[in-house]
Amino acid sequence: MPATPVLFVSDHVAGSVHVLTVPDGTVVGRLTGRHLSEHAGFLALPGGRTACVDDRRGELLVLNPYAEELVERAVPVAVPAEHLACDPSGRRLAVTTGLGRNAAPWSDLLTVVDLATGETARVRTRAGEPGVTVLGDADPLVVLRHREPGALAVHRFADLLGSPPGCPVVTPHAVLPLPDDGHGDAQVPGSQHVFAATGEGVHRARRQGDALAAEPVVPWGAPARGWYLRLDTRRQALWSTLRGGTPDPLRWPEWTNQAWHHDPRTGRTRLTDLGPGLVFRLALARRHTAFTRVHPDGDELILLGTDDVVRRSPLPAMDGAPRRGGTPWEGVQRRAVAASPGSDWVAVSRGGHGEVHLVDARTGHEAARPRLGTPLHHGGHLALRVRDDGADGDPVGR
């Protein structure tokens, strides 16, 4: 009998984490005093576990919703956490630091952790907002995606883990140039390809020994770009959402949005219009890809099926939602979305209201709307897992 899907719900402002069974919404686990990094997100690990970073305590947490104790491991790491990734086995993890609640990036610390041995090390790289991927199982590489100047900087995981104490400065083993506006990372573990989203398209490179070999850029195919990149473990494809139109954040209701789907094996790219407004992260269910669209004229959950059929389900308005004449980022409520490739359920948060909509992607109908004892400021952050759902095939935090 398959394991029950579970939903992690984090209110990173209030400092709480709830674990709910899906679709009934029963709370089966709770952590308090835990302010998880919304930017680094949740990282799927084998066995239905998930990793995340507590930005206040400076700890990497491994959470196991199917065990008696929810917190399986807590390892000190440098914060504020920017990005989180692991090798394909889920054993070796890397945490980068960046902006946090600051006007400019200030930390250059990188933490690497071996969950099997308990070893950990901190080193200094370069201040910024670095993305990270960990390529390979036997002798993995840590690939940092830097901005301004843009580069993919390659380090051997073993070298970083063997660094002396005192947070020494490390020099990349190899460097591959990249445009200055990189934002969004993914890897395909089987082929050891790494991908980075930039303004001109998706840059891709393949591991070649202890370095990377550049391959042709994948164009967006539209006068827009993606700021988010995700591996579809169901079909080994890449997804993003393309944002177009004026870059002025005050005119966000006019932004255009398209779902971008690329199959690296065939080279084919498919674009699907999602409508105007704010669309960002996406979630991958068993047969659907889920997006949320925020707009002054009404919010909606968008479900894109494998047959390219688009289903749109209205979502109730949020008090404190982004409005015309303001930006969609500062002092407003938003939505988070989550799904599992082993389930047809999709979860969407209602920021400021402490509610989560649990929707059946096959029908678009809401099955439950649990309320939590926390507002879910800024939409919180969600992750939906099933014990053996294959989500850990995407070894980058989301």
C-alpha cells in the first residue's frame, strides 16, 4: 500500500513548520522556533525525506515525516542560506550564502556536508547570490553559479570537505564563463549536465573529468526570459516560467507569462501562455504541472496536463495582495505551490490567511482547505512528498 502523501508547510516569518497528511489536512508533525530559508527552499532526499535550512539557528535540517522523530539530523551551516543542493545519492549537500534581509549580498561562505560520515566544512568563495549544483556520485563536483561577473566555478567536493578550519578562501578547480544575469539552476543526474538560466537562454554544460565542457545555449524562443529552472523527474525535461513585458515592477499586472518546457533529448521546446500578472515557481504532480497566477482581476491555479490541456481554477482573494501601482514583492502577500510526481494532489497557500488549498489536479476541484495557527506570511513555503515519489531525482532545492 503506497505511503500517504505529506505536505510540509513553513511560515518562515512566524517560525513554524507543520506537516499535514494529504488530502485530509490532518497535522501529524510540528516544529516551532524554526525560521526556514524560503529562498533556499526544500530539497527532496530519498525515502520521502526533505532538507531545508533554519536561517535563524544556522542549521541544515533533514526532516523525515515517516519516522517517529521529525528532525532526523541538524547540522550547523553558514547563513543566510541562498541555495541548497545535493549529489544524486542525497548524501553530499552544499549550502551557499547570499543576500538574506540585506540590501546587498555580503556573505561569501559555502558549507558542504557529508550526511553519511557527519563531516562538514565551511570555506569562502565569492560574495554574491550563488546558485549551486553537485554533479556526480563517486567523486562529485560542486558547481557554483556566480553573477557579475558571471561564471560556473567548479570545485571538487572532496577538496572542499578536506579544507582546514577557519573558513579558508578556495580557488575553483575550473571556471566556465557565463553571462552576468544568471538566475536559475538545474542538473540532469544521469548525463551529468548542468543548466543555468540567463537572459539569452539556458546555458548548458557537461561534466568532463574535473571540469565542464560548454554546449550550445538553449534559446527561450520568446522575447522573455525565465528566472526559475526545474528538472521534471517524470520525463527528464526542463521547466521554467518566462516573464515578458516591461521590467518596471510597478507595472507587474501587465507582465506576460509563459510556461516553458524543453526536452533535452529531442531539443524540442514548447511554450504555453499562462496570462498576465505574477507567475513564478511551479510544481510537478504525477500528470500535471501547476502554476499560480496573481493578478488584481483575480488569482488562479493553472494546471497544465501532459496533453497540453490547460485547466484554470479561481482562487479566493488575499487580504494584502499585490495591487496596481505597487510592486509584487514589498510588504504584500503571495502564494506558494507544491506537488509530488507520485501524487495527483496540488497544494496552494493563501498568504496572510493561514490557509492551504488542497486540489485534485485531475479535476481541478478543491478537496480540503486546512487552516493553520499561523498567517503564512508572504505565502510561506510548501513541499509535498510521497515516500518513493522520485522527487529526489531533482537534486536542487526548490
